[in-house]
Amino acid sequence: MRVVRWWDSLPRATRVVTVVLPVLMAVFAAWAFNEVIGQDHNQFDLRLYYDAINFWLSGHDLYSYSQPDPVNIELGFTYPPVGALLMTPMSLFSYPVVHAMSMLGIVAAGAAFVYLTLRERVRLPKPLMLAAVGVATAFAFTLEPFRQTLSFGQINIYLTLLVAVDLLILRRRGSKWTGVGIGLATAIKLTPGIFIIYLLVVGRWRAALTAVGTVIAANLVSLVIAPAETWKYFTALMWETSRVGFLDTTVNQSVNGLIARLDSPLAPGRLPWLALALVVLVVGFWRARRAALGGDELAAMTLAGLVGVLVSPVSWVHHIIWIFPAMLIIAVRLKRTIGELAADDSGYGSSDRALMGRIGQAIGYSVLMTAGLTFWCIPTAALMDVKDWEYENGGTLLAFAGSVQLLWMLVALVVLPLEKSGAMTGTRPADRIPGPSADRVDELEAQFAAVDTGSVPAAARATRVVLPAPAASPDIRS
């Protein structure tokens, strides 16, 4: 409430500058950082989508199209026919127009996703929330998953946004359409299907059925419009993981990618992958269920997303959009833990055991955040000074060195802090939460000050006011 009062007291021009200036500075800093650190992939995936769709619409087989790739020799269109059908409007425009629209769309979808996740943990007046979203979005695009999405012209941010809308908006409103976003995302690309399993694990049967129904309906439409491509994809191509590229490059940060770097890039051991994937599924969904039942939908969604990335045969870095909410959750808990330590230092006191626990938490979360910023902001190739595809026969140490992002996700899967619904910082902006006005707060504070000093006005003395007993703290006004 003090933030609201402070904000309302500022001149209009100051408020505009307060919102716009940090956003512009953050955008410039992100751009400069990416220019120095980032890798330019020249919109490789967007070009592939565009050329493959035009190749298909000119009468050729969609899945026979391929284009040269410096790492994987050649790559073709790998999505289900539903994804291809939704991309057909690209053929109406020239490539430069499609390029511009893609860049704007990715940034807009990224900002929307950042907003949906940020409001789960941060409570601010609406204008300050907009500024926070701008700064946080700029930060998000310094992370490798977001940066590569923009550099490749990838679509994963749209799929992640569909899932977030389902779980953070529709589900909260009790909408009968909950599950449609997850189903549509799964029809476009198979990996979001992990969230159908999540819905079953947490007992949301109707939403799970809606998601499955959406997948079936979308693919029935593709079967009618593109029967040959639909049949070919689901009877043969869906199982050919080799079509997406070599599995041992550090761009693949799934458990299977680590096994490929340790074992064989072309045919990594299936049993080790299945065993590790099963452990990840059990631990990840157990924690996701705990989070969901405790009312922490953001953590539950993030954990399920990390599970999907880890167990998938192939998880390119640009798939791992879930890193942003994971780091947000850790940062908010770290801030709160430091605040609790400061309160203890101010005389509120706590047992030595509780104090040591908080100190341990603060150190642990600080290390995890520092490692996360290092591993997710700096490309692995630059961090290790080894090219993404030079890990074959490099030995165990090099294989694990090329998997630092995977290892970070495994740690986060176990230690990501969960919140009870009543303990969360906020699930929506403060200006939408009912409460006394700033003027009323000023009036109440003046009355309390008058009571403390004994100078209560006559008008106030005429009315008997019963105050609650003060809490046992050094200063009830602090």
C-alpha cells in the first residue's frame, strides 16, 4: 500500500519517466549483451518453415524438403501436419515481411508470458507492473532459450504461452475450455503433451479430456485436409528422432543428450535414458503435484515444463522457456529469505536452528541463481570454449561440462521452492486487489499517531474507538 501511495504522489511526468526509462535502459542493455555474447543463427528455422511450406503448396511432399545445415548436414520440416497447416498463411507474404512479423510476434509472446508468470509472484500497481514486465522481458531475452528463439525464428514461445494461458488464466476462472491451449500446443508439436500427463497427475480429469479431444480434433482436420502427410507423419516420421539432428550437440540439453555425449551421438543407449527419464518423471511430477495441491500453479507448471524438457529424446535449448519462471521463483524466495534474515538482525529473533536454516537457504539459492545466470546467459560453446558438436569421444568430464544447463535443471527440479497459496507475494497486480484508499490509510495513520502522543482531537474523543491489543514487537508501527 505504501508503494501505491508513493506512486500516486508523483507528478504525471515523473511517473511516465519511471515507467519508460527503466524499460528502455533494459532493452538497450539486453541488445548490447546479445550483440557481444549471442550467436546469430540467421533465422534458420524460420527460413526452413517458410521454404518448406511454399515447397509443399507448390505440389511437393512436405516431409521430403530439406536444407543444408552446418552442424547436422541437412534438416527438414519435423512438425506434425497441424503445425504446417497453421503456417500456410506465411505463403501469402514475402520473406522479409514474414521475418518482421516473426520478430514482433516472438517479442510480444515473450512479454505476454513474462507478464503471466511475473504477476504470480510480484504485486505492484498497474503502471509499475508494466515497467517491471518491460524490464523482465528484456532480461528474459538475454537468456539462451529466449535469445535462440529470436535468433532461429522458432515457435516454442507461442506453445509455452498457450500452456500458460490454460493453467494461469482459464483454469483459475474455472473455464470449461481449460485444456484447449495444451491440446492445441500438443497438436502443433508433440512435446507440450507432457502437460496432459500433468493434468492427469493432479486430478484435473475434465481439462485432460479437453486437451486430448483438442489434439484429436486438430489432427482429424489435418487428416481431411492433408491425408497423405498426416498418415506419413504418424505412421513413420514421428519415431525418427534422427530427422531433428545429431543428439550429442550441446544444444540438446535433455537426459538423452547427456547419454549421447557419453555413449554414441547416433544411437545412445535406450535403457539408461528410460531409467533416468523414469526417475525424473517420478520426482518431477511428485513435486508438481505437491505444488498444485498447495495452490502454487506457477511452480507446478514450471516443474512439469522442466520434466518435459528433461525426458524428451531431443530438447534444444530454445525449447527451455521454462527457465524464466524457474529463476523468477528462486529470485523471489531468495529476496524473502534475505528479508527474514534482516528482520532477525533487527531484533525479532528466532531459534539458532531456524536462523541457520535461513542462512543455508540464502546461500543455496544465491549459488543456484549465480550458476543459472552464468549457464543460461552465456552460450555453452563460449563458456567451455568447445564447439557445440565437438563432444563426441571427448571423455566423461567434457560430456558433463557440455551438460551444465541440464545439471542445473535437475537441481532445480529437486530444490525449486514451493509456496502455499496464502504465502505467495501476489497473484495479480495490487490495483486489482480491494483495500483502503491511500487517503484512508493516511487518515488511519494520523489517528494512531494522535493516540500515541495523547493529542487526540475533541471530535475523535467523542467517539469511543476500541483498538486491538498491540502485538509483542518492539514497534507496532514498523
